[in-house]
Amino acid sequence: MNYHYKIIIQWSEEDKCYVVSLPEWGEFCHTHGDTYEEALKNSQEVLEMLIESYIEDGQPLPEPQIIGKLVQAA
């Protein structure tokens, strides 16, 4: 299946790492990484675990927050 969940990656000067938020999964669903690539990889792993867990427990998956169609400038 192909899911489209939002992943927000931001540098944290306080923590000296990239902090990742997964907003559809609740305000406390976060992970991190020392590099942007590591943070992205960790977020993908967390998403996979969350999806598998919800499906195994018979819980409905959160609705993805989808933004409108992007328009390219001419």
C-alpha cells in the first residue's frame, strides 16, 4: 500500500539534531537523527511500525493531511 503522511523535519539548535514530527499520529509522535538523512530514515521506520501496529490492532489509520495540488510557475 502507498500511504501519504506528512513528515516535518526541522533542525533543533537546542538538541543539536534534526527533530521529526509526524502530525497525523498525534502531537507527541516524534523521532530524530543526527543528519537529515538519518532523521528521514528514522521517520520512515516509525511510520511503518505505526501503520503495522494500527492494522494488527484493527484500528483505523489516521487520515493523511493532504495539501492542494502544487502549481509550477511558468
